Amino acid sequence: MRFVPLLALAAATAAFAAAAQTAPGAADLAAHHPASAAPTPQSDGEVRKLDKEQGKLTLRHGPLQNLGMPAMTMVFKVADPKLLDALNVGDKVRFTAEKVNGAYVVTAIQPAP
């Protein structure tokens, strides 16, 4: 009756294999279902200069938390030149800036309430 030990060995092997196939870990889940990115915080600023031809604007702004930048006045590129259409020098604005390919770019901007 050598079949009994062989069956027991086969059953044990199958149980071990089933236990080894556990639910996917956090790393597996993240790879297949990335968490949605947190929205980039907006900052307050004032339009100091517009250069619609170059797609740039100069803003005096408060701290840019997402970039680790203190308050200052600086020139930004804009992601889309159409963002400049509704702006005028002196406007108070809320904007989002990001570092894209080594340049500081305004990706969203609107007049402040």
C-alpha cells in the first residue's frame, strides 16, 4: 500500500502550493492600480508683466509649497498660451506652477476672487 503515503505527499504539496498563492501585496496592487495624484496646491500672485508672444508671464507670488520656493517675483512659462488671454497686468491671481523639463511652468491660472 504505497499509494497512501504518495497521496498524502501529493495532498501536502497541493496545500503548500495553494498557501503560497496568497492575495497580491501592496506593491502588486500599486503597480496595477496607481493612486490618483494629489492635486498640486495653488498659490496667490499678482501679474506684473505679460509676454503673450513668448508664452510667458512675470508673477509676484507667495511661497510655492510644491516647489519649495519662497515668495518672490519671477518669470514663468505657461503650459498653454491661451491661459494669458484673460489676464491683465495688476490682476490678482491663483495659479499652479510645476517644474517641467527643468523650467518653471504655470499649468493653471485664474483671477483671484
